[in-house]
Amino acid sequence: MLQKKILSTLICLFISSLAAAQATHDGVTTINGGRTTIYLKGAPQKITTATPTPAGLVKIFSNLGTGSNVYNSFAGTGVLGQNVPGQPFPEWLGFAFTPAADHLVQVIQVGATYVSGTNELYLSLNADNAGLPGKALHTWHFVNLPTFGTCCALQSGLFKSGIPVKKGTQYWVVLRTAGGPSDTWDVWNNDFNGQQGRFSNNLGSGWLDGGIQQQGAFGVFGQ
């Protein structure tokens, strides 16, 4: 599995020769206008066990793997503030999911890592607004994220009383930096098996429909 991930990353780099890299940082480079972040140093620097989902919760949605394949530690999409050196745009990200039944969301887990700047990240569960992320239903703040290129720690947002979601209704999991002149460069790591889903990003001027893309790694759990 590890060799396949390295080969996949090398193929991405070959294809990206059509576009110049926008920024590098200690073995990390970006392509696609800064959107895709790639780790160039081979095997993950560190393997840690992913935070387990609290017992007794059901899976509402998840593309997370297990063991050392919880997410892709070599590639993901940049979560960028306005003032990241070498990056042409800020970027916030959203991936959609649709519950198959009515639930209460109590935990959201994301595979997110850190490159440079202020080491923090905001996670939110958002309602849908005409096919784009809408109002935030709840927001979590994380600091001291693990370094990009490591695996497989997860950031876990907990809300014990639960956030109601309805069967057949689209919702969004969103990752963003702090507002204003943030220098944060984080990465929403790709899911480990190439699962596709609806994607939206915000480059500083509102949410855009990104169509169907490989998803960032996340899981939604509750009652």
C-alpha cells in the first residue's frame, strides 16, 4: 500500500510538470495554483494510532481507513490563509455528505496536518445553501496539528448533545483558517482509497462549486 501511494504521488508530480510549483517548504511542494500539496520525502516521518471513535456511536459517513492507511499522508488540499508566502490565493475547503437516515452528529474526525505559519485550524459542520456550504451549525478550533507527512492522527470535534441532521439532506464538513491576515498553511489530507464526493472551495471571494473530486479524509459519527 505504501509503495502504491509513493508511485501515485510520483505520477502526480510528473503530470504537474505542465504547471509550475508555487511554493516549497522543507520537502513539501504545491501544484495546481497552490491547491494540491505533496510530500516529497518518501515514507511518513511518524506513524501514530488514529484516535478511536467513541464507543456506541454509529457511522453517519466515513471515508477513513484503518491502521497505517487512515488517510493519504503524502497528498492533500491546502487550507490556506491570506498571507502564506508563495501561495497565490487563500483557500477554505468543504466536502459534502448526505445522511441515509435522521441522526444526531456528535463527533466529526478529519485527517488534517500542518505545514507552516500559525498552527491552528477551524472545523465546522455546515448546512447546504443551493449546493454550496451554508450556515455553520457548529464550529471547532484545533491547535498543534501534526506535521504534514506524518500519519495517522485525527482531529476530533466533539459535541455531546448532538447536531440534528436529516435523511437525504446534503451537509458540508468545512476546514478553514482564521479570518483576516492568517499565515496558516494546513493540509486536508486526501482519503486513503480515492473516494470521490462533492467539493467546494473558497478562494477569498465566496464558495465555488468544485464538482466531484477526491475527498479529504473525514468521518461523521453520532446517534
